[in-house]
Amino acid sequence: MNACKEVDVAVIGNGPSAIILSMMLSGYWPYFSGKHPDGLLSSKLMEGADKSLVEQDLCYLAEGLEGRSSNPVALLFDFLNHPGADVGDKLPSSLEWLFDPSRARSHVVLGKQCPGGCWGEMEDSLLTLSHSHWLELPILSYQQWLKQCHEPARQSNSHHGSRTGAGSVGRYYSSYVGEMGLNFVSNATVTSLEHFDSKLEMTSSGRGDGDLKRKLDAAVMPQAKRLPEQNDSDEAVGSCPESPSSVVSNFSDSSDDSGCCSCPCMQYSAMSLSNSNCNDRHQYNWMLRGWCTTSSKCFKILAKTVVLACGTNDRQNVLGVPGENLSYVKNAICFKEITKLSSQSKPVVVVGSGLSAADVILALLERRIPVAHVFRKKAAETANLFAKLSANTYPEYTHVFRLVTGKETDSCYRSYPQHVVKSFDDNKKCELEKIHNGRKETLECSLAFVMTGGLADLSFVSPKIPLRGANSPDHSIHPVNNPLAVDPYSFAVDGVDNMYAIGSLVGDNFVRFVMGSALGVVNHLTKTS
């Protein structure tokens, strides 16, 4: 019987919510600094001034708070981390972070990409929707990191705040995991998650469990590393870690040639757990199986608790029409393909009415490439999303809004409201149909971008595990319309013991709010175990 890995907590997904969760599981806990503009909240927090938020009654603290998240703990954390943010204030955080290695729990964070999740796939030419300071993680700020690494981030400043290049933020998150010594394993895809019971077989797949196990050994226990607070000097924080590509190269050239799960954070991992043949399996509730995408070798992990942090971008929505799989039809923005086109190219079909579709349109219009914008709704309905964005902070989206509504014109832009795509063919022709009268029209195009959003890929979860949507239990989990049903304070998944969910799965799609869900999980784990 081959050995497998045993941990207290296994986290599936490695975006910002998983990063902050790993930080807390490693022994970094938040405390109230004693200063906050909300007098009532301050007085509540001062009642337990000597305790971390992890040890306090989050329901009591969050009572009466209102803001841009429907999750009360997310609001509480944001109120403390970004005081006055919703009224335009940029005040210092009311939280201090203290490290105590005795509070650490053995855990591992598994992700398909390098740390940061989908942020690692963002282009530098895209500006973030959020202001840069709302994207920061504790202790090592984004601005500190830019200074240390001499990172030339794209910035957009206004009196409402500043946005930054999305690609830089992705590199910041990846480097942050290394700086903090967090327990991440990259290029690891979980294919099966099951309750651990007597029916589960512990037989090996015979495809290298031991190789990946050695790497997991190096990543499951937190490194006892105390970092300075943000007000310390830049030099005290440490030098900028190597780039992801160089660390991956160095790691792959080491004596362990399996090539599994290479990521920058592996250089910072420390203590390892002893090997186990899973003989004490009654202590564990979950078994995870998966494989390493860089070597196709398999792994197996036992965990007492599982946290779903896998986001909602793993599975792209599809149109379900003929030709959608042709090479010129893309479901993500691809700047390399766009740069091959010119103003003389045939139009690029852009399907969708959200901000991702707007990003593609802006990239095309910047290069004067003709755009055919196709969407199901009326123009006025589509514009509702853009109308909520400040023209001062988001001038580029305001431009798209005005094009969609006809308040501005551009010779390179043509909209097709209340149209659907019926097919794509091998000759790069796209057939459209008008919704209300069925009239068809065929467009010749050079490329097509289907930007209709994504859903969470939870196909690895056993069908015996009852995951339900909060608003519609029988329908797919959706980050806006139907988030996963969880307890609003502990983020425990409804109806499933020892399972939690955080981040966009539970409806929080902004980094400033996902930190609260991590707090809720650790708070509940601390009280119940």
C-alpha cells in the first residue's frame, strides 16, 4: 500500500481567498489596533481588545453593518481593513497582524496555476476594476512589493483612487506566497473529492504517488517565519523573490526530476510531516485524488477539513452552437491574436455584454480593428452595468457604454442588440439571428470572442455530496445569481460536515471582501476543534 499525505485542512483553489486563508492557518492572526471611525464598532471590539478577531463572536461584531457585500463577516473585515472605503476615504487599516507558530494548522493549498489563481493569467494592458489598495494583502503591501521588485506597473489615477495593471497584481500574489512561506502546491488538479468511509479503496494508481508526495511533504507545514509589519523599512521586508519562471526552472533542474507542482513558494516551505500509510484513516473525513499537470503523476491526500476556494472561472459558459470549437473562436481575451490584425482586417465578432466583452472591444478599437458586438439584451438593458461605474474612475468603460447606447459613434464599432449566434463555419462566417423576428444575417470575421462569463467547475466533488445554491438549490452554482449555500458566519457548506467554501463561490467577487470568508472559516475551526 503506497503512502499518502495527511493534513488537517486541504484547500482546493489558490486565488486571493486561499492566500489569506493559508496565512491565517499558518499562525498569522488579525487584532484590532484600537482606532476606527465607527464608534459603535470600536466599542464592541474594545470589549475583547486582547483577543484576535479569530477568537471573537463575529455575529455580534458584524451586527448592523451595511455595505457592498451580502456576507456580514466580509463586511466586518472590510470595515476594519479599509475604513471608510465606500465613502471615498483612504484611512489606514484598523488591523494589526501577529504571528504565533503555535496556532498553525497543517494544511496544503492545491491550485491548477501558480498562486493567485486567474490573476496569474491577466494581461498588463488590462486595468483592474478595483483600486490598487483594495487588492492588497496584509503585511506586505502592493506598493512595497512594486518598490522592492522595481515593477513598472501601469497606473490610472483619479480623485476617486487609483487602478493598476492586472498582470502586476497577479505577480504580486504569486510573490506574496513565497515571501510569507505559505503552503502552496501549483500545477495540481484535484479530480476526485469523496467522504472517507469504509467503501473507499486505498489502492495506488501506480503513477508516481511517491514523487508528488515528497513535494507535498515539503509544503504541508507552515514555515515559522516572522515578518515585519508594513511600517517597517523596505529593507527589513526582504528582497524581491525570483520570478516564477526562474524558480520553476531551478526547481525542475533539481535532483528530484518529477517536475510536479513547481511554483515559487516551494523555495520557502519548511517542516515536513512524517509519511503515513493512512492506517489512522478514521481520523480523517475526506480523501482527495488528483494529478500533476506538468508530469501526469497522481497524488492522494487525506484531510479532516476541506475548503473549496476554486473560484468561478474554471468552466467557461458556452453558446452550444455549431463551430464554437473552431480555432478562430476564443473564450478568453487573447492579445497575441489581436496584435496580428489591423484596421484592414475583417470584423472581430465579440459576443457578450459584460466587462470582459468590453475589455476585448477596447483592445480592438485601440488598434482600429473593426468590431461586431453581439448581445441578447436591448441596448438600454446592457448599458445598466456600465452606468453604475464612475466616468472619472472608469473612462474606458464609459466610452463602451456610450457606444452601446448610441450616444457616441465609431466607424470601427457596430452593435447587434437582441441577436444570438446560430453558428460559426470553417470559412470564418458567423450566422446571427434577431431574437424577436428570427431574421438571419451572416458576418465574415477574422476572429470571434465569446465572452459570456464562467462557472465554477465542481465536477471533482462526489455526486453523493449535496452542494446546493443559496437561491435555487437545483441549479448550477453562479457567483452572482446562485452562490453556494453556506452559513453566513462560519462559511460552512450547508448540509455537509467539515466542508467550507470561500471567495466567489459564496458570492464575493472582489478581493477586498474575500478576506472575510477566510476569517470566518478560521474562527469556526478555532472554536470547534
